[in-house]
Amino acid sequence: MEALLLGWFAANGRDLPWRRTRDPYAILVSEVMLQQTQVERVIPRYLAWFERWPTAEALAAASPADAIRAWQGLGYNRRALNLHRAACHVAAHGWPEDLTDLPGVGRYTADAVSSFALGRPVLPVDTNVRRVQERTGHSFGPESGQALMDLGATICLARVPRCGSCPLADACPSRGRRYQPLRKQSRFEGSFRQRRAETLRLVAAGARSLADLDAEAVAALERDGLVRQADGLVALPA
């Protein structure tokens, strides 16, 4: 089954910019950007990020405020702050043996950087990888990581898999099954997430008086380290 998967990937794998490098910083940036954000939205932002900060040292030399501004529009802005903190750690101390020691880096992201950049024999298990493994009942090796991600993203879809196009269909015990819709994320329009995003957008453009802002949103952003208050003004972290 693994040989079939790798053969399919060789002919059909997505050509993504972060797959053209083994630089751990580049892989880390891509993985953080891809958390809860579609690939199509990430690609131009990833390329723009690297034009500005091509190394961890370059990002560490920037301010947290610069990183937050550059992140605007990708959502979940705390990722920018964690990425900046991780770059500062790498610039000061190098890459840790256990990558979960980096700020904001969990088990999956650590495994992805370990596998795709450092060549360690570990299979990063994200939602797509887990779905394919559960449906096929097969345990794939580390070399199949990117192939599993692509198969899950384009063929073995969450609700209606495209079994007719799947290279593993003949041996898959789940062939032809359909699945219940996943629980949808709550609406963004009118949500507190939207209020936070709008407040951060205003502050990113320049320091604002607290009286002119959504105080509840400011408090939440401040708890996450995305803004700071001083003398009645709200600004991005210096």
C-alpha cells in the first residue's frame, strides 16, 4: 500500500514552495502559517514573509509589532507572536533537540520540522494523515508524510472521499463510505473573534486611545500579548 501511495505522490504531489527546502526555519514558518489556514491563502503570505525575513535571525531582529503587522489577514494572530519568540530562541540558542521547547510549537509541528527539514524518522500526524491511516487501517512510515497529507487534502476528503481517484482504493476497507459533516466553526461575522481582529487591525495602524476601542477585545488581546496599554493608549508590543 505504501508503494502505491508514493507512486501516486510522485506523479500528483502538490508543488508547494516550502517543499523545495530543508531549512528548518522555512518549514517552521510554513507549518505555523498552515495551522487552520488554507494552503492557497498561505502561499503568497509565505513568500512575502521570506522576502522580508529570510532567516530566523532576521525575524528575531525585527520587533514583535512588525511580525504582527505582517501577519494581518491570516487570522489567529498569536501565531505571529509565537513564531517571533521561536525565532528569538533559535537566534540566541540554536535549534533545540526537542523542538517542543520552542514557543508555540506542539507535537505535530515539532514532528513536521523534524521530518521535513532535519530528516528524522518520524511521521507527522495531522488531520489528513490521521484520516487516511484510520480509513485504510494501514500504518505508514515516515517517508510517506507529505504523500499522506496530499492524499487527505485532495482525495480522501473528510465527508465525501473521491475513492474513484484514490490509489489505495482497491485495498481500502472504507472504500465507498460517506461521512457525517464535521462540526462547522462558529460564524466569524458578528463574533468576538471579529471584534478582536478589528481591534487589532486598528491598533496595528497606530497607537489608539483605549476610549476609542472595544475594551473587552483590548483586554483579550492584552492577555495574549498582542497589545499593551500605557497612559490610556493601546499599542502593539515593542
